[in-house]
Amino acid sequence: MFTIEHDFDATVVTLIDEGAAPLQEDVTISAFAECINLEQLDPRTDRVQKITLSIQQVRDLAAALDLPEGAYRLTPVKE
């Protein structure tokens, strides 16, 4: 399950783990114009862990999900 909210400066997606135990804590993804933040509560430390990705890193991740093993570099398409 997931939710989507549009704030004034970001789109916020929350991923809610459902299914068989053990379940993971919710993941919150905040998409800004210049970066993407991923946050998840670490129940062992009771602190929120945060990762910030650049827009290029997100593009690379999206492309990587459909590629086999290897090293790649995305290049802009020339029109």
C-alpha cells in the first residue's frame, strides 16, 4: 500500500509494508525539484534514517531496475 500527497514544495509518497511478518517500517519519499529524500524509522535506535539522492541518481536507479549486471552511464538523447 502507498499514499501520495502534494505539498507546496514536494510530492510525498509513503510506502507501507503489508503482508506476512516481519514487516518493515514505512518509507517516506519526498521528491523536490533538486533532490529526493528517503526516510525510514530505525526501530533499533528509534531514529529516522535519511538518504538524499540527486535527480541524476534517481534516473540511474530507475534505469538500473531493468538492466542486467554491468556498469553503465546514461547519456542524454540528442534530438
